Amino acid sequence: MLPNKVSIFEVGARDGLQNEVPVSSNAKVQLIENLADAGINRIEAGSFVSPKWVPQMADSSEVIKSITRKQGVKYSALTPNLKGFELALDAGVDEVAIFGAASQSFSQKNINCSIEESIERFIPLMEKAKSLNIPVRGYVSCVLGCPYEGDIDVAEVARVSAILYNMGCYEISLGDTIGVGTPVKARRMVETVAKQVPVDKLALHFHDTYGQALANILACLETGVSVIDASVAGLGGCPYAKGASGNLATEDVVYMLNGMGIETGIDLTKLAKAGHAISQVLGRANGSKVANALL
Amino acid sequence: MLPNKVSIFEVGARDGLQNEVPVSSNAKVQLIENLADAGINRIEAGSFVSPKWVPQMADSSEVIKSITRKQGVKYSALTPNLKGFELALDAGVDEVAIFGAASQSFSQKNINCSIEESIERFIPLMEKAKSLNIPVRGYVSCVLGCPYEGDIDVAEVARVSAILYNMGCYEISLGDTIGVGTPVKARRMVETVAKQVPVDKLALHFHDTYGQALANILACLETGVSVIDASVAGLGGCPYAKGASGNLATEDVVYMLNGMGIETGIDLTKLAKAGHAISQVLGRANGSKVANALL
């Protein structure tokens, strides 16, 4: 049974732009406002990770403060710790996100600690968020493979997902960080996680590095999952660039859902124009096939 | 039930190269030999359409004659009429292909006659092929949409497919020529056609113009269809070029099938190298995400 509605969680302004050449704060604000205008109501608007790690996100506070808010839209930011959480809250986010990994090696190389240590570090943030009634989203990376370990046991994905959910995350976003997944495995992974976290609390965050993201999403939609992360114009990695992260273009998934009669509330033409505008600012090809075909 | 095996019908050297800048006959021969070496055993090697229409294919006879044949590989060519059929046979093809459309407007604009007239014209070719025991493949274009008419009635797709099959075509390749299809519609189309043509005589020829091809294939595999047309390196249309035809990259579908445990007999690394080599000859970006990720 396919869902009647799917909620799109737009990550282009964060997961996308953090992997592109830096753009002005104004360009980010414009992008975020254009996305809201296209009908997207969940937007990751920035990151409060150290600017030493991710200089592209150094102005997240300024960006979030400058957005002309649209009613009904939730603006979010990635926050690695209590300090980041407080900065994000000060900037005016509606919710935040934390990130764990399903791979020990990836956790060590990416954030320099074990999975357990990374979760331990989120406890003060989670407590503060709870006391202030701020929703926290949890990312789990490497759910279909790790650049260092290769295959990842789905039981480990379920274990980490359940820890984050039980800590209080309202939704768990399952990330195929390197885009290596294929449909049967993707579906089996979601089914396994759904035994420990309610399926309506799961989201799919699939990268398109190997061109598999839409097929993987299709395979997973029948499990009941109905939240999809995507990045307008495929921001975050041109598929023709070496080492691209290969974010899935929001336009392409919205086109598929439209064609399947699944409601998203998004105006595809406006969305494609939003992606076209930021692609021009970046001086890069638009990573959405739908946008290239439509515009 | 997914198939255990899928047969790949490689169209890069024809449907691909006919939409690219011209390359030398030697480069075509090398491509075709590389594809066979990678384990592809069904290769469309040229077209005997008038060189006035498709100058890129003017040397098909020379190309096919020059190939060092690999045992077990079938070399095919597109033939619009008896004259083309005889030229193809003289060049040494193992089989030929004819093409019809599921859209009257497309038929008129593309080959300047109605669907019925186009089929009428194939009768002498079909009779000759039958007398010589040469297999004929039938293409049906616009099965999921037409650039002039928009939506196409699946009953019309089934009707044209059945005519070609009943005329003697051993397989019907269902072409989403402009790549507009989405999974639910694609599956319904195949199911409808399969009521008139046995499903094991159907092939999927889906373009990736809107990024939907793999998802559409996934949706159709469960109907029992197990032949897929694809174009190495996505030859025939860089997804970032205006008006690109957007052929599906063979590497990307083989990667998906491998990941799903479906056998193709193809060496993905060799295939990716074949696509890389022809992309370099063309001086264009490789249209396969898998190839870009692997190489």
C-alpha cells in the first residue's frame, strides 16, 4: 500500500550548500524563501557545526534570522551539541537535528568518536530541548553502506535508530550517505528498523551517487514510510564531479510522487525555479533531471 | 516475484550514438567489441535509416562488417524498410528491428505516416525476414507519453504491440521515448500490454529524461518482464543538455540488478570502462552515475 501523502524534508540549504562553494547569506535566504513559496513546509536552513569544519555554514545564524517566515513552515538546523543548540534557538529555529552513524568507522573518521560517545554527547542537548519543548530530529548515516566498512548490518541500523528515538527524537532520518543502496536491501533495512521505531517516525535520506535513490525510495514507500529528505537541484554534489555526495534532487522525487498520485503540496514549477536560481548563483549545472527537462 | 535473470539489450551504439556528435567507424567498432567483452550479448550495432535523416549512422554497414564477432553475441540493426533490411543482412547482422509508435501524432511527425501506414510498410520486410529466418524485434515508441499528444492510452500501446507481435516480431520493446513515465503508470502499461503479448516477449526501453527510468523498471520487474534496453554511459543524451533524449545508462541498471541479486552476466567494471572510453572519444561527460562513482 502506497501512502496517499508524502512529506518532503528539504535539505538543500544545509546538506546541499555545505558541500558546494560558499554563497552569500542573501542567496541562502532567497533560496529558503523560494522553497517555502513552492510549498515546502519543512526546511533545514543551516548548521551550527564549527565553521572550522564547515565554513559554508558559518553564517547560519544570520541566515535564519533574516528569513521572512512563512506560516506553517518549520525551519530547522543541524546542531552537534548544546552550544550549537543554543545558537540555533537564539537564531529562531523551530526544531533542530542531531546526527549519529550506523558505522563505527564512519563515526570515528567523521566526528572522531564512537557511536556510543556521539550519543552520550547529545544527552545535555536532548534534555534542554525537552525542557523547552523543541522537537529534535535524528539522522542515522551509512544505513546502506559505509565508505570504510562496506556493508552495514541492518540490526546495527535498527539499534542506533532505536537509541535516538528512545532518547526523544521525534523522527529518524535513515541516510544512505554514500548512495550505494539498491531497492531490495533498502526495503529490508527499513522493515528491520520499523520493528524498533514506528514506521511513521521514519524518513528516507537517500543519496543518488549511484543513481539508485528514486528506485530505493519506491521500494521503501510500500513499507509505510512517508517522509523523504531531498535537496533542490541536487545541491550538494553534481553527479559529474569526482567525490560528489550526490544528493537526490527534490524535483525528481516530487515528479515521481505526483505521477503516482501521491500528494506533496508542492508546486513543481516553483520548486524547479528555486533550484534553477541557486544553481545559477553557484555557477553549476542543475542536478535535477526534471528541472532540466521542464525549464 | 522478481526475475532471477535479466537480459540487457544494449542500444548505445545505435540509439545512443545517433543522438551524439559523429564519431569514427573505428570508435564504434571498438565500443561494440568492448561491450561484448563486458558480457553483453545483445547489441544494436547500427541503423539503416536514410543517412539524410541520421548522418551519424551512415557507416553502419562498414561498422558491422568490421566487428570482430564474439561467439554467443547477437548483433542487430534498425531497419525501416526492405532496402534497409537487405543492407543490414549484407553487412552481417544476426537480427533486425522495426519501429512503430503508440501515438499517431508522433508517427506523423517522426516518420511522416500514420501508425497503420508505418505497419503496412513493414510487411515486405517481415515476409523476407520470415523466409530467411531472421529474427525481427519491434519497437513501440511513446508508450508512456507523447511530446505532441501528452498522455497515451495504454489500450493503444497494447493494440500496436499486439499488431507487431502478431506480424512476427519475436520481442516488443516498449519505449518511454521522452522519459515522462512514473512507476505506477509504467507498471499498469506493462500489465495491460501483457494481456495481449506474452510478458516474456516484452522489453522495457525507458528513457531517463526525468530521472525516473530505474524506478519505472523496478515497478515493472514484478510483472515478469525481464528484458531491459539501456545505453552505456547514457549515450544519446547528456542529462544536462537541452533537448537530450536521456537514455538510461546501462551501468546504472546493471548496478541495481546486481544489488538485487538478479543475474545479468555482465562485468560492471568492464562495462563502465567501455562507457568511459566512448565518452572520452565524444568529449562529453559520462552520463552514468555508477561509472562516475566507480571510476
